[in-house]
Amino acid sequence: MKRFFLPALTGALALTLSVPVLAEDVTYPPGALQNITCVAAWNNVLTPDGSGNFKSNAVSGGNATTPTNTVTLNSGAATNPNHVSGAINCLDDESVNFNRVSITGSEAFNVFGAYHLLNSNDAASVNNNQVTVSGGTVSNVYGGMAHNNGAGNATANGNTVTITGGTINGTVLGGLADSNSGAAEASNNTVVIVANLPASTFGVTASLFGGDARGVTAVSTGNTLQMASAGLTVYELDSFQNFRFTLPASLSGGGTVLTTTDYARISTNSTVSVTAASGLTVSTGDVFTLIGCGAGCDFSGTLAAASQNGTLNGYRYTLSVTGDGSLIMTIGAPLAAQTATSVPVMHPAMLVLLALALGGLAARRRV
């Protein structure tokens, strides 16, 4: 069962538009927490300030080099924020784009790269926002969340969550688009799990989702999991169409990259690529479990034909989804051996004839 925190909208939205202002760089501590009045019970919130707390300053208009807002939660907070967001807009249809959040310490419940909440026919949209968790403890992490309680559409595209440390106890979701009675699209969102994470990074209920779309019509496509650690366990895995595994040097034949305990749902025709970190050694016959489904776990999905074979460290490999619900990589013969068998060998008689012909040619040249 999917478990997401979906804040309820209470009260009427403010009718007065705020005046556009410059982006903000907010850090806590020493900065101050706020209370957001457009969302029920959102107290102790860390986010750029806005007029009437309905809309963060400069929610959109930045780019990858110069993001709109940057928000950092450090360790040592006297009061842990309930919610952290790079920007919030629950006032109008201006999309919330290119905001950045960094969690380096302390605790937080919900963390959003951007949050757009509406209750209208207008579109809610969050694009190209980023969250990085390197320390502290968080429950749910969203690269971007677009939530429309009305008939308007919701879109979450190109958002990223990167986990480099800390502790995650809930859902990690690249992008969430949720519309009550409109269309929803969550595409091209990314979750990045870097190398050398310890098994304690993810709690027993932690889950990984790429792009979750919920609406009258729903589109989830191009969402990617980039995985560079091994030996990790999560509760659920869902809403990814692309998988990019980098096998660490510490992994040996028979090892497992990622295990799920409830379900692992990869999309139909999912693409999978596998690369090796420096120092990884493989041999013919080695078997690696890229995604393992534990006892009683529900596994579903298929691989694109082009992803079922590849090369790694000079060896061919094949990928398969096994009957017990696991994504398995099997190492085959080395490329050098296969290449050597394909080199043509000249018959000895032909070698003699070739030698005589070359000898005759040399004699004619000396005349």
C-alpha cells in the first residue's frame, strides 16, 4: 500500500497576488521557522517567506545554475521543523521551479524541493527542483509535489532527490502529481542513491518511488533510479521506468544491490543499464541480484528487449526476471574469448601457396 502525506486544504485562498521579489537563501539554524496559513496545521515550517505565507518569494524563474530559492536545514536546531520546502505556492498558477533543499542535520517530517497546492481549475506544477539529504533524519522526501484538490491538472517533471547520508524513515519520491478531478503527469523525475551508503540509511518502512501520477488520467514516464550502493533494503519500490546501476567494488558474485520487503513494481519494458565502479571484479558464472524481492514480496514488470543483454568489465551479461520475483544479472563469457573464436584460421596448404606466390613476386621485383 502506498503511503503518502497529502495535506488537506482548509480555508479560502488569498485573493491578493504578492509582488515578485528576488530569490532567497534560507538556512536554519540560525534562521527562523514559520507558520503556513494556507495549509492546515503547518507550523514550524522552514521555507522562503512570502506575502501572507501563501507564496514563497520567487517561486519560479531560476535555472539549473542559479536556482530560485535555496533552503538548508543544519544540525543543532532548537525546534525541528515539521516541513521543509524550497518554495511553496498555494495562491495562483505560477509554477514552482528550480528550487533547492539541503538536509544536513536535525529532523524533519516532510521535505519538498517544491510544493504547489491549489483548489481550482488552474494547473499545479513543480519542475526541476532538487532535494539532497546528507545527514539528519527525515520521514518523507519529495523532489517536487503538485497537488490540486480542484479540477485543474497537476504536473511534476524533472525533479530530483539525492540521498548521500542521513536516515530515511518514510517515502523518497522524485515527483508526485495528484489531481482530484484533472489530469496528472509525473515524468523524468530521478532518485539518486550514491555509493557507500550503510544499510541503516533506510528504515524498515522506507520506500523508493520515481514519478507517481494520480488523476482522472495519469502519466508516469521517464522516471529513473540511479543506484550506486549495494546491500540496501527498502519496503517498497515503484513508479520507475529506468534503472541505472553502478556496482560497487565491494560487491562480489552472489551479492544483492537492493532488496524490497513488500513489493517491487518496475514498469513494462523498463530499461536497465549496469556499469562497474573502479575495483569491481567479475567472472563467468557470477550472479548478482539487482533487485531482490523478499519472502511474500510482490514483484511485477518486464524488461525492454535492448536491456536484457550488455557488457561489464570485459564480460557479457544477461538480465532476467526470475519466477521468485527478482531482477538477476548473470555474467557470461569474456569478450576476448568470444572475439578469439571468431578469427579465421588459414589452412596450411593455403599458407604454402601464399608463401610461393609472395616468393615469386619478390623474385620478379629483383629482375
